[in-house]
Amino acid sequence: MRGKVGVLIVAIIAGLVVGSYIGQLLGTILPDGAVKTFFTSSVEFGCDEIKISLGAMTIKFGLLFRFNFVSLLALFVVIYYFKWWI
């Protein structure tokens, strides 16, 4: 069971990444208009960059998630495909 959950998490992350790249590719191929805006619009959430200065060095942390329509569509496809595995 633990291995299947790990595979599902990796598949979800891969689906989101591949879907995001496909959405960006569609954005470069499609002409300007409502369809291009629909595929290239994204929602972002997360925390901005946190900067810690330690004298001689500086450390920066940040985590930002960006979803567009195609990445969310790929997420649902992956979940639908893997629902039989778990």
C-alpha cells in the first residue's frame, strides 16, 4: 500500500508538471484571443521568497505553485487513471 501511494504522488506531480508544459506550449502555438488567454492564465499560491542573512552568506527559501487549466486537467486524468491502483 505504501508503494502505491508513493507512485500516485509521483504521478500527480509528474502530471502537473507535464500539464503545465503542455499549457505553455499551447500558449505559444495559439493565436492571440480568448482561447490563448484561457490556456495561459494561471493561479499561483505559496509563500514568497524568505531571505536569511547570516553575515558571510545568505540563504533563500521559497515555494510557489502555479496551476493552469491544462495542468489541472492532467491532474484529474492521473487521479482517474490511478483510482484502480489504490
